[in-house]
Amino acid sequence: MAARKRKRKPIRERKSTTARKPLKTTARHIELYSSAYRIAWKQISALRKREQPDIALRLHASIRSQLQKGETDPLLIATEAFKAVNEETQPGSPKAQKS
């Protein structure tokens, strides 16, 4: 005897198994991220970008963590990200000594 096929509910009636952010929230985060990244990226010299190729990843991580904390001002986010990148690369900083 063949197994019966279960009739699937239409897409609108299915419950989501994952919590999703509203599209407005996602769009706002993308806008904040790109604005903050652009501001911070302009502050980094071309020489430093060549010497430290991973600087973009560190900038990305800092901006992303601030967005997750709920920051909403792109200039403040960029400033904090730039400070974090500078602290990691300064010769006397605790983070630079661990590496």
C-alpha cells in the first residue's frame, strides 16, 4: 500500500519556525552600516590600508557589534569603530601585545 501524501498548508497559513526582523529594521541597519563604514573608511590612510589588509574586517566587526547593541547614529558608530581599529594596532595597546 502506498503511503498517503500529506496535504501541505498554503504558504500564508504556515507558521514561521524562525523569528524574523521586520524589513524596515533590516533596511535601517543596512543604511546605518553603509553610512558608518563609508565615514570610517575615509579616515583610514591608503598607506595603512596597504600595510594592514585585514583592517576592513576589523572595521566591519566593530560596526556590526555596535549595531547589534542598538546604536543608531552613523557618525558615532564610525568614530567608535575607528577608535577600536586604532587601539588594536597601536604598539603599546593591550590587544596588540597579545598578538
